[in-house]
Amino acid sequence: MIAAHAEGQVGDVMVVGGGMWPAPGATRWEQSRWMARGQAPRNFLLDEPSGGVFRNVYRLVPPKDPSSTAR
């Protein structure tokens, strides 16, 4: 987790690797649906006592398209 602060908004960036695994799924859509179904990680990060209504968490994941230039 990387703590970030931009224009008054508190946000943490979760980088996959170093203990965080990518969500299963062949596409980004499938990954997002998997994360939406399994609320435990989301609730752990955003609910009390580890989180709060003021928090945003962004999860960075590796590209699914092998020809992608964003690495």
C-alpha cells in the first residue's frame, strides 16, 4: 500500500505484487466482477477499524493484453 494525498483527497494505492495477488479473470471486466462479488478484501480496507468513510483505495493490476505499452 502506498499512502497518497491529492488536492485534499486521501487515497491509498495498492500495487499487485509483494503480497498482493492479481484477481482471477481473463479480462479486466472479469477481474472487477470477482472483486465485486468477494467483499471481504474491500471491507477490510475501507471499513473500521482499518479504514473509514474518508478513504479511497485504488488497486493497480498488471495489463491483460500482452501488446500493452503500459507496464
